[in-house]
Amino acid sequence: RDPAYNANFSLRAGEGFALEKNDLSWHPLQGSLPRVLAFVTDQQAAGYSRLIHPFKALLEAGHVEGAAVSSLLSPVEIERLAPTTVVLQRPLDDAGLLAMSRLRAFSKVFTVYDLDGYLPQMELKGDYSADELLERLRLGMMQADRVLVATPALAELLQGQHDDIRVLESLLPAGWGRVQSKRRMGARPRLGWLGGKDAQLLADVLPALADEVEWVVLGDCPESLQPFLAELHPGVEQQQLAVALAALNLDLALVPMAETLGNACSADLRVLQHAACGHPVICSRVPGFVGGEVLPLSRVSNQAQDWIRAIRLHLEDREASATLGDALQSTVRAQWLLEGERLDAWRRAWLAN
């Protein structure tokens, strides 16, 4: 067996990436399944939602075979592995662009470029200017057979830059369909959110309701808001997020997001994640949330009084609010998980035919 099969970063169920000296077993079914090789640049949330989770779901459903790896292989190594498709997560550095160029020149493998956001407004490794990021994006897309983007806004921005640009919505792993929060677990209603993004929009909301609710946050929270919190839970890895979020036992979830181009292109999953736990959701009335246009959400402008008014409406009729949370959860379980027809859409997007 060729050394190229050994010592690769490969995807193992429940563990994400782990350095594993093994045979990648690329031919267990003798070519009866499409063979996918996925290169994951960013092992943060986007890497999981756009490559790791879909690949794992397709693998476990028996739709593909292959591997997800965190380091680029040479064209010769790729040819030895003989994938049907190579999926790359927005390669931007010189090595990634060179690898794509060589694939285009020396291989017939079907190449997919996945883009999860608007590059100039993303937190990325490398000291690139906005113009340089867009140029590197253009160079990468030129070498791909297909470009997958996470939102319609992003597809519109790229219009005319590639012949095959497709919107492929991010979804939750099937395990999110088995989590369940409890309600009425606090002396006062438990309100909170998944931290890390635009929480400062709630700066005037927390003190206004401090005597009426218990504020609970999972993950990062601005220091200025922390004195108002009843609980601040540390962030967790993506593999533990579903259980940790459900364990907050929120009676109402808030999902703030600023109205920016970067956010509109971001395919933010927080609405789906809270909904999967059974949390009723109030979110900003801005584009960018996956499912935000069709799910039964309470959507508000980013004005403190609008947030406060919507929160009090939910608190005045907690049974109706709970019913809304149940409806959200049922919809997400039926339509927004990586299974069935929605998973098959990912398979079709990753394959040439």
C-alpha cells in the first residue's frame, strides 16, 4: 500500500479531526460509491457546517466513501486516491491556490469550491487586504468546476464570476433532532443566547429586564453585559454544542445580528440551533439567518425598545411562547437536518452528475 494512504488527518465519528496513522481504506466497496476527498481549511463552525458534518452524514448514510483531511495533498497523491470529487473550503493561501491550479492542469477530478461568507468581512488567517482577498477568491473559483455558496446574498455578489454557482443551505447534523430543553426551570423566566456575535446590540435590553428575568449565555459575552447575567457558561467544541445549548433550559432565546453585508452572507445557524432545542426565538430582522425567512420567528428591528416589547409579549403569554418553540422544533426536525432529501441535495451538489 502506498505511503500516501498513511498518517493523514481523517474524520472519525464523534471526534472531528484526529491524527491517525492508518490505512484510509479508500476502496472498501470497490468503486461502487462516489469517492469524496474534502479539504477543510477552517476547523471552526464553518468548517463543520459546510464540510465535516455533511461529509460525515453522507458517509454514514452510505452515499459516499472517502475522507475529510486538514492538509492539502499533492496532485500525485490525489490521483493515487482516485476521488470522484475534491471539495475545498475557500482555499486562499498560495499553497491552496497552487494546489487548485495543479488539479485543474493535471487531473480530471471534479472540483468543488465551497464559500461560506463574504471574505473581506470574515475573520481569516493571513494578512490580506480586501482587494487581495477578492482576487484570491477569483483565482480559486477559476480553477473549480462548481462553486457552492451558503446564501442567496453571496450568490448575488458573485454573479457572473463563474458558470456554475449554486446556493446550498447549511443544515444541522441529525443529532440536533434528538435534543430537548426544559422550560420553567428558574425562579424567573430564563432568557439567553449563544454568545459570540453582535451581543452588544442588547446593551440596553439586559438592564431594562434585569429584575424580571434570568439572563443566561453560552460562550463569549461582552464584559459590559456580564454583570447582568445570572449564568455565563464557557463555550464548547462544535461536537458538544447541541447538548450544551439544550442544557441552558431557556424559556426564550434571543439572536441578535447587525445589518451588514458580511452577516447577510454568513448563513448564521443560531436560529436553527435554538429552534432545535425547542426554544422560542426572537431575532434581528436582517438577512443572513438560515431558515430566517420561513421559520415562525419573532423578528424585530435592532432597537432596544423593539426587543423589550417583543420579550414582554412572550412573557405575558408563556404558554403561547412555548407553543411557538414546539412549532419551531418540529419544523427544524422535519426540514433542516442533514438527512433524507436535504442530505441528498448535498450529495448532488458535490458530485458532477
